[in-house]
Amino acid sequence: MTGRERVLTALSHEEPDRVPLFIGTSGVTTLLEPAYQRLAAFLGVREEPRRWITRQFGYVRMDEDMLQRLGSDGRMFAPGPAPSAVAGTVSETCLVDAWGARWEKSPGSLYFEVMRPPLKDAILDDLDRYPWPDLMAPARFEGMAAEARAIQRAGCASVCMSGVNIFELACVLRGMDNLLVDMLADEDFFAALLTRIAGLQTAYLRELMRHVGPYTDVLVMSDDLGTQDAPLISPEDYRRLIKPHEAGAIAAVKSGSDAKVFFHSDGNIYPLIGDLVDIGVDILNPVQVSAGAMADTARLKREFGGRLSFNGGIDTHHVLPHGTTDDVRAEVRRRIRDLAPGGGYIASAVHCIQPDVPPQNVLAMCDEVKRFGKYPIAVA
């Protein structure tokens, strides 16, 4: 099978020739810059000038020769930046994003952090005066359809990085502490902010699908909803205040395409998985197996495998950074046994691969997916 055929077969809950692999298909399935540099040096691959998926998180857009070498079955594409009156790079360690959030990188840190939430002190009336970015600018979509078609013609699954998140973006703009207080003490502001964000992003998704819907196999969106132990907020508050907005965004995707919706949320979100299925999520990523109930991937498959596909599950908390290559191969086999029978699984690491992961372990992971992941899966 081609990579695209393999991915689409798995997402139809049928068994392809082997388990598909996503590495470098999105920010959450790629490597951080130092990890990518280590891998390229280990392989003797000449690095191209660095390209970013998300600059403030250090997510690397991998070079095509590396994607081919590792055997990734998908390729990402994304719209251009949204015009904004406030965005800009202040320095190598400071940037302001299109939404007006100021990000800074401390010495020795891998990531930029939000140091100035622009709506930290806002009141309800300020939302009408805020300089929201122009998500619908025509220039954002130029060339996207041709790029997506080229990916499909090359035999790879086309993976659209939408950049959409709703609750998480509200946390960035307001500050997580303030936003969680709003939920309890100023629900009118909380609801108005999420409604404004969701309205902008849902309209943008409709326009995005008008341009690339027919050529999009998978669309990536996210909302980090979990901590290590439990959802960040109660399931009841999620269902009342956030779920309807996510449902509207996903409906916009599905009304304009046959794309499968890939939803990223870290943490133990087990109590919310049924809700995500309800609103049309097709693929759950990253299946953070180091977080509470997410560790039991066999249980996840039993309970949700008929309605949901999984991407991820290969542990980046312990096994990839600290295990031997044999440990990594055993981890890959475990997750394939649990999640791959009957289709519905795309293998990848849990979230982006960190700099403490040895290159040998990255290669062992990719190789074992291709070696052990051949159907029929050996479940014994």
C-alpha cells in the first residue's frame, strides 16, 4: 500500500498491510529542534535551513529526506500566518503572536512561555475593541490546495495543520489562572471570550475547507484538557462551557470535507473521551500512557475502538528517553498489540520527541512499527 492508502484504511477501521506511522506530520508528532539536530548528526544527514511548525514550541518541520528515511506515512501542510496588527518578532528570545500574546524564552529553556497575556485585565467591553487577527485573509490559503494535492499524488496522507484550539487559546489570552477563576466567578466573561474565539475559528475552518476540503485526509486541531491525574476542569463544566464550541468547529470541518478530525489533548482525559467521540473526533492523540487511566491502552481499545482511532501511545515519559532500544521495541509491540487489531491505530510517540531521547531509540521506534506492525498482528 501507499502511505495514504495505509492511513485511510486504518482510519476506516480496517486492517492495512501494516500499522501506519506518523512522525513529522504535525507539531505533536515531530521532534524538538535539539532532538532533530542529534538525529540528523547521528545519521549523517545534512540539515536544511530550519523551518518551524510552531516557533515558540520549537516544533521542527522535518526535511523530506528525513521523513522518507523514517518511513512517515503522512505529510503536513498549513495555511500562512494570519495578518495581525500586533504580531512580530521582538528578538531571538521574544515574540508576539497573531493574537497579541507575548512569548519569551528564558536562558536554557526549550520553550517560549507566555509572559504577558493580553487580556489578563480585560473586562467584557474590551472584547469588542480587541485587535483580533484576520483569520480569513485570502493570502493565507494561496497554494494550499496544490500542496495538498501534491502530497496525495506522492502517495502520502495529507495532514492539515489548522492551528485551531479554543479553550487553550483562551488560557493564553487571559492567563490560565485568571480564566479558571472566570469560570467560577465571572462566567459571563468566560463564555463571551470562548464564544468570540470559537466564532472566529469556526468561520475560518469553513473557509479553510472551502479551499482544501477535497484534498485533506486528516485535519489537526487541539485543546489540552488534562493534567497528569485528571481532566483540568470537571466533566460537567467541560460539557456545559467548552464542548458545544468544539462541536461547532468540528461540524464546520465535516460539512466541507471528508477529512478525519485529529484531536490532540495531553493528560488523563479518560472521562472526556466519550464526549469527544460524540462531537465527531475521529482520531485521539497523543494517548499519554504516563497519565492515569490513559495507561491501559487495551481498555481504551475495548471501550472506544469501534468509534475512535488512536494516534500515539509510545511512551515519551520513560521508555523513549531512558530505555534501551530493546525496551523501545517492546513498548512499540505492546501498543500495537493493544491498539492495532482491526485497524484504527496510527503509531507515533506520545507528543513531540524531546532532546533527551537518543537517536537510536527514535530509529528503533520507527523500525519496529514497520517490522512488528505487519497485519495480521501477533497478539500473543
